[in-house]
Amino acid sequence: MSKIEQTLSIIKPDAVERKLDSEIKEMFKNSGFSIIKEKKIQIEKSEAEKFYKVHETKPFYSDLCEYLSSGPIIVMVLEKENAVLGNRKLMGATNPKDAEEGTIRKKYGISIDKNSVHGSDSIDNARNEIDFFFKD
């Protein structure tokens, strides 16, 4: 049984810099997502390190944190049935070259690092990531 979920989405620096946020938000809306909350922010590298702590042991960790803090980002809470899975599907594969046609990363991603969007990969992570950026 599917239920309404929330997930976190980040429009990353490469997409914000190229002014793609409106098109990307449109893709979310056209896929049935409601954007519940959103804000444009710039985070420090130390904040990016906390956010990506799950990847701490991976070789790309430092570059990932450097990149996320390199320019403004747009953080959003998306909502719909099965939002986590739906967002993963809409984003496409991490590497834009491997992403399916019609996905955000296929359309806008530049590289495996500059792939335009981030989305939570589980319900638990969605909760944690939403709290990270939207502590009410």
C-alpha cells in the first residue's frame, strides 16, 4: 500500500548557476510532487561534511562536500505517494551518462559530480535530511 511521503531534494550548485531551478521544479510538479517547503541557501563546507557524513569513508567525500558548498543551492521538501522512490526515479542514475531519457540528470547533469540534483535514498534519510535543512 502506498502512502504520502516527504523527501528532500537539492538543486545543486551547477544547476542553480545555470538557472535551471524553474525547469527542474516544473519536472517535479509534472511528476505529481508538491513542493512543501523550499529555500535558496549557501552552506559552509563544514555543514556539507555533516550532511554527507554517510559518505565519509568514500574516496569522493571531500570533493562532494567542496562542491555542495561551492555555490547557492535550493533545498526543497517534496511530497507525494512513494516520494522517495519517485524522486530517485525522476532524478535518474548518479552518472548522467547512465541515466534514462527524460530524467533530470540525463537532461541537465554535466558529470557524475555535477549531476544537478540530490534526493534522499530512504525514508529514514529523508527524515534526517529534511530536519538538517528545515529545523522548525
